[in-house]
Amino acid sequence: MTPAEIETAARNKYNSTGDSFWASSEIYGLISEAQTEMARESINIENIYSTSTVISQQTYSVPTNCISIKRIEYNGAKIERITLREDDSITNLESDITTTGNPIYYFEWNSLIYLRPLPSAVGTLRIFTYDKPTEITAASTPLEVPIQFHRDIVNFVVREMAIKDQNGDTANFYAGLWEKALKQAKIWNKKRKRGDEFQVIKNMDDMAKSVLGIV
């Protein structure tokens, strides 16, 4: 659904078509709020960003809308996430060391990605992320959260309309629907990530390892 379709559906549910008490810009703001809350709770907006590395440059910005990083690749090869303590071990407590090569580790700090070793050539850094949605405007394309939850966002908007209208019973009813939708979104996302895998505990001895342990 587009933001305009969400607005129309919410106004129809609340019998407020053409009512100026709720401006379109206000409703678009509510749609943005609903998308952000659902993305934060269920982590269901996925993206892939690409950037070119610079020779001897260690730091690269985390994408603006990123909530969390799932995976990073350098020239198609997965690089391993490490902690600051592990980086200290690698550098023998000399964090400003400038050894170059193909990056095989990274850590995050203050919205920056730090590569180790530093790139010795121009390469492609691919960042797999879970994102927050962009702000909704009248020109926005369909919503970024999965389509099966668009009707739930209608319920969120109706809840907020009822709150502004001091209609407590209606607000409580739609609040219950929204909370139920958030729980369902979490369950759906977990099932989707499992895919066709069997629900078994992996043998630690069978997993890939690096010099820092299990990948």
C-alpha cells in the first residue's frame, strides 16, 4: 500500500474522510512512526549497501538508515566481526598500526566501520543491514515494511486518530490490534530467517573457525 492508500483506509475506518482535524502531513508522520516502531521491534527491513574502499583508509561510515549490521563482505569474501578487545590482541595494543592487506576483520564504533588490516587496494565493501524506514511524504512509494503488515499500520494510524479525538474505547481497541501485530511480526521474521532449516542445535566442532574462533 502507498501512504495515500494508508491514509484513505484509516480515514474510512474512523469515518473521517475529508475531516481537516487530521491533516495529511500529520497522518504521514504517523505512518512513519508506525513503520519505525515495527522495524525496530521485528527487524524486517533488509538492505545491501556497496562502497569502494580507499587504499590505507581504515574507517567507513555505517549506512544512515542502518539499525544493525548483519554481514560485511570485502570483494565477495565475508569478513569477521570482532570486538575492540580482539582488535587489541591482533595489533598487540597498537591500534594505530597501518598494516595493509585484504581486510578480514571489522569492528564498529561511533557509526563507523573499522577494517583490519587496512585495504591495500581499491575493493568493494558490501554491507548487509537491517534498516529503519525513510520518512514518509506525499511522494513516497509503497511502504518499506513487508506488505502483509500494511493493514496493521492502518490500525496504528486509527489508534492515534482516536487518541487525538479523546476516544478512549476506540483507541484501546486499536492499540490491542497493534500490539498483536508487533508480536506476529516478530514471529514471522524469526520463521522467515530460519527458512527451510531444521530446528537443531549446531555442533560447535562442525562450524567454520578463524584464528579468533568460530565464524
